[in-house]
Amino acid sequence: MDAPEDENGKGGNLPGFGLAWLRPSPAPAGIALQSVIFTAVMAEDVRDKADGALPPYLTTKEVAALLRVKERKVYDLAAADGIPHRRITGKLLFPRTEILAWIEGGGAAAPSERPDVLTGSHDPLLDWAVRESGSGLPTLWNGSLDGLDAFASGRAALAGLHIPEETDWNIRTVAGCGLHGAVLITWAGRARGLVLSEAMRGRVRRVSDLKGRRVAMRQPGAGAAALFEAFLSKEGLTAADLAPTADLARTESDAAAAVVAGEADAAPGIEAMARQFQLPFLPLVRERFDLLIDRRTYFTDRVQALASFAQSAAFRRKAAAMGGYDLSEAGAVRWLSP
């Protein structure tokens, strides 16, 4: 299978995940993700040095000259929080690196450093690995789209994503966000489908069989919600044709738990959770679960602890025991931002 390429034609692997390139390369042994990220970070440093003629903090006059607008416009942008700025002892100053990133991002303010928080979609293998690795990464599972928004706005340095697209997963959505200093890698392939109650075993053979039945729905913005909506549409159904449960399932665990508790006849979910709760599972698609990572944050102790653990035998045994995971492309660089 050909290795996925990013928007810049790059492909690679994450050494911490212990996987090689997915296709032969004319370059010996390929390029590791660490090398790809290090090169990108160094390029940013070179750019910063090239911009050394500008002071670390710019005045309103200097920003106006840089943008070729009147100073009044700069004041207006700052008042509306539309441009990166600081107020120090009453004086308005503009961090040079943030201003340059803001310009390159088409006017979207970008903080200089993202906090090392892992957000986005929930994956039970990832959740387990974060704990077992001792990485200490704070987590906030809030769905793929909310996670992407948190990353883009500088509120998180890692985001788990499984956003369905017309022919792929995640890449076009991420590439359209105007991000800088980011890399998208494959965490795992996952078997996604319907987690069923025992009463539905053999009675639900396709999505259309859910009509009128109790379904634990996922929250808006979750990749699982978007994919399930697409499956319903393909069968000529909408959520109105189902009997949704009162509460939304915000994680893969919540979805399966609603079924095993008798609150739902079915839930969109993954095979790993069906196995954990010993429930029937109807597979529908093999999806990609990717990690969007801040390039500089990748080299921090917390992320390195997670990456190192993910190459261990214990990690692979756990993935096999949970079931439904495909690690054959884990660590592949799928997209790299400017």
C-alpha cells in the first residue's frame, strides 16, 4: 500500500511508534518524523533570524508600516482582539513572531505556544497509553471538530481526529484550517460500526434496521456523529427516524455503556468497546484515527514518553487484546503544515 503523502508531498514515520515507511523510497531508510519535525522547526528558527531586523516587540507604528495601513487601523484591530498584542504598563506592544504568524495565517491570530493538552476525539487505546506511559498529558475528550478548533485557536497542542471526508480522513479538513507548526500522523486504523445490545443480535444487520429503535447518539462535532449521519442518509434515514436516548454519548466508552446498561438498543461505536463490554458488533467501515501535534510540543518530555511507550511490546499486546485496531500504518506522516 502506498504511503500517504502530505500537502507538501512528504511522508514518513514516527520512530516512537516503531514503524517504517509504507512504500520503498529512493532515500535510504526514509525520513523519520523526528527529522521531518526538526527540519521544520529549524526552518522556523532561520526565518526568525532573517526577521532579526525587527525587534521582539513592535510598536503600533512599526506594525502599521509592516501592514501598510494607518496606525488607527492597528488600534482598531487590537481593540477588537483581532491581532496578537500585549498591553504592558499601558503601552500597546505586538510580539513579532506572533504578528508574522498572524500575517502568514491570513489574519488569524496564533499564540506563540500551545499548552500540552491532548484533546479531540476519544480513543480507548490512546486513553490507556497516556496513563500507562506516565506521560502526564492532560486530556479533554470533546470530539474531533471541537478538538481541531481548540488546536487551531492555541488551546491545545495535540488533538485526536477521525473526520470523514469524501475519499479520506482528516487531511483536507486540517489543511483547510491555515495551521502553522503542526503535523498530522496516524495513530491507528479502527473498525467502526454499531455496538448492539444482546436483544439486537441478528436483528440489526444494516443501518436501516435501526429505524424506530433506541440509539445512543454522539455529540455534534464528533467524528462518530458525522459518520453516523452519513450512514443514515445513505439509507434514506435521519435522526428523526430513530428513538435517540436522552443523554448524548461523549466518548466511545459512554456509547457502549449506554447499550450495556439497557438505555439503548444500539450506538455508533468501535469494535474495541463492543469487545470490552462483550456486546455484538456490526462492522461498517475501517476508519483512520490521527493525531494532530504541535511540532515543537512533539519534543517535550510528555509527548516523547507517549511516543516511546507506543513502540513497546506491552502497547501492541494491549491493542491486540482490545481488538479492532490496525497498527500497520501507525506513525505515518499524513500531512505537514508550512
